Amino acid sequence: MTVPFHIRAMYATDFQRGFREVLGALSSVTLSDEAAMLVFRKRLRSRVLTFVAIADDRVVGTASLLIETKFIHNGGCVGHIEDVAVLPDLQGHGVGHALVQHLIEECRKARCYKVILDCDPTIIHWYETLGFRPWCQAMRLDLELSPPAPQSQP
Ligand SMILES: CC(C)(COP(=O)(O)OP(=O)(O)OC[C@H]1O[C@@H](n2cnc3c(N)ncnc32)[C@H](O)[C@@H]1OP(=O)(O)O)[C@@H](O)C(=O)NCCC(=O)NCCS
């Protein structure tokens, strides 16, 4: 069965099209509407590109991209893929592949010399079907955060 869908940049109104439920395939999203909107604006300002797959006017998948310009590699760009998720009911219909291919194409247009991402070992094979290969080793340090100071402006 094929599901007709298209991919576009995320709109603020996508919160009403089930965006948070889709991200739930990755991790729980507990943000209120208002908090989600603040995060949406902050991501736009920091140039995190969020894409969605839309089927029947509902969000069925999402993936994000950050393009980093480096001092090394002669000022070349690297694409960082983050938060790829597809609505569980629609997994296995090519939405995830199409989203990642869309991001790779964005990276090509931005003249990135490579595209990288971190993933769970269980997803390695899936990314290999998209042309990725295991490379390096991800590292992580968890930080304890104190509550943020009240701000007058978001
Ligand atoms: C991983 C994920 C994004 C794939 O999206 P999708 O739309 O289901 O993938 P596609 O339909 O494009 O690809 C389906 C193919 O990948 C395979 N596949 C799906 N998940 C897989 C996995 N974890 N490992 C290996 N293959 C997998 C399917 O069997 C299918 O193969 P087939 O075409 O031979 O039948 C989706 O399953 C998902 O949202 N998972 C939960 C969140 C997650 O783990 N995200 C990745 C973060 S790095």
C-alpha cells in the first residue's frame, strides 16, 4: 500500500496537525501549545530546519537539519540530521526514507561535504539503506540543570 504524502518545511500550525504525536515515536513531548510555539520560534532563530511529511493534511513524519559552517575544511559545511520520526501507524511506507533523502538534498544544495547523525545501534542498518556508513563514535555527557531564571522576554 502506498500512502500519498509530501514533504515541506514545518509551519507553526503543524502543532494542530499532530506534530507532537509524530515526535512521540522518538520520545515523549510534554510541551504545552504555548511552550511548543516558543521552541518553534527559537529553532527558527537558531536556524534549525524542521521538515514534515504531510498526508491528508496531517503530519505523519518529521526530520530536522542543522547546517554548520566550519573553520576547517576551507569553510565547508556539514549537515547534522536530528529527530527523524514517523507516525507508528505509517511506518514502513517510505516516509522515513523520503524525509532523510530530502534532508540529504538540502545538504547538497547547501554544498555540504558530509552529512552526519547519531542513532541507536538498532537503526544503523536502516541508515545504511540510505547510503550512510558507521563512522566515529558518539559521546555524551549529561549535565544537571538548575531551574532557569525568570525572563521578561522569551
Ligand atoms: C526509523 C523510522 C524513522 C523509519 O521510518 P519509516 O517511514 O518506517 O521507514 P521507511 O518506510 O522509509 O523504510 C522502511 C524500511 O526500513 C525498515 N526498517 C524500519 N525500521 C528499521 C530498523 N529499526 N532497522 C532496520 N530496518 C528498519 C523496514 O523494515 C522497511 O524495510 P522494507 O522496505 O524492506 O520493508 C521509523 O521507524 C521511526 O520513526 N522509528 C522511531 C523513531 C526512531 O527510531 N527514529 C530514528 C532516530 S535516529
